[in-house]
Amino acid sequence: MMEQNRYMGIDFGEKRIGIALTDPLLTFAYAHTTFQNDKNFWKKLGELIKSKDVSRIILGMPHKIDNPGLAEKIRIFKKKLENKFNIEVIEWDEQFTSVMAQAKIIESVPSKKKRKDKGLVDRNAAAIILQEYLDSL
């Protein structure tokens, strides 16, 4: 049997972290979940990486230097990812992904109440980051 591994997209936030995954054939990305950025985060992420057989992580990186503090936090987060899971982590320019995710949600989620779920933007932004990466391959 052929190894079926996936790529994971991550939209890092200080409160929430959006997670997207590819299908096993690495053709498309989909919004998967949003984790709270709390003490349980690393355990949950580790379980997900293992259960979905993730072989590469595409990490959204703000290349516009309007928030140098956040960029530094993301670099520390990236190092932790690489060290904890011994996995390749690729930085991807995440400029405008949250805006694009918001537009996509308005288009595809009819319920205003459901649109208020802040995690929705995070995981859709992660899916856009991951899809852009796939499209570039």
C-alpha cells in the first residue's frame, strides 16, 4: 500500500490557531479545525499530526512588517514545531488570507450566527495558505 500522507496549513494566532489539511493526494486544502492557543495545544496538535499522517507543515508568516512582535512569535512557534515533531515547516506569506477567508465565509456560510464563530476565519485562512502553497507546486 502506498503511504498516504498529508500537508497541514497553520494560521497562527495568539488566541486561536487555525488548522487546514490536504486530501491524501495533496490536491486540495480544506479548513479542518481551530485550536485554542493554550496549554493543551501541543498535545492536540501532536495527536492530529499523527492521526492524519502529516509530513509537512505550511505556516502562515506575515511578511508585511506591521507587527514585528507577531512575526517573532511565529518564528519561535516554527522552531518548536520542527523540534517537537521532527517535521518540515515551510513559511508562506499569509498577507490578506484573513480578508480572503472572511469573504469566502460570507459567500459560503448563510447563517450570520455561524459566521460569528471566530475560529471559522482562522481555519479558512489556514486553508487559503495551504491551497496557495499547493497551487505553487
